[in-house]
Amino acid sequence: MIDISIGRMNLRLAPVFRDRASAIAREIGAGLRQQFAGDPSLGRLEANFETLDVAPLRLNPGLSDRRLGMQIAAAICQQLRARSAQEM
């Protein structure tokens, strides 16, 4: 079983995404679940980060909320891997 807990996520989006922010945030959660399910090594990370900063992303407003959420989730997982490697 994989146990992930996000106490608070501060998501800063361009104004063009303002009306879509809630849906995008939900899709980030779905994207994280998919990323963790598809990469068993992520589930084995034993880390507790107070904060995790992800570099700004260039997002295409023409993409669906799902695609945007997947892109952001992938960036979060990439940063999790990098940060966990630093802590080892």
C-alpha cells in the first residue's frame, strides 16, 4: 500500500486558468495516484518533506484539465525523485 499525504498544496496558475483551478487540482491528485501506481519506486520512497518546490511549468491553456493535471503531477514526481536522491 502506498501512503501519500499532502497537507497543503499551493498551486499558482496564470489568470487564464482561474476558472479551472479546482478541476486542475483534482486532476493533479488523480495524476499523482497514476504516477505512483505506474512507478513502484515512488511508492518505496520514505521521505517526509516540509516543502517541495517545483519549478514553474509552461502550460498550454488549450489542454484539458486532465492533461494539465498529469503534466503537473509528473513534475511533482520528478521533483520527489530528485529530492529523495539528495536526501540519501
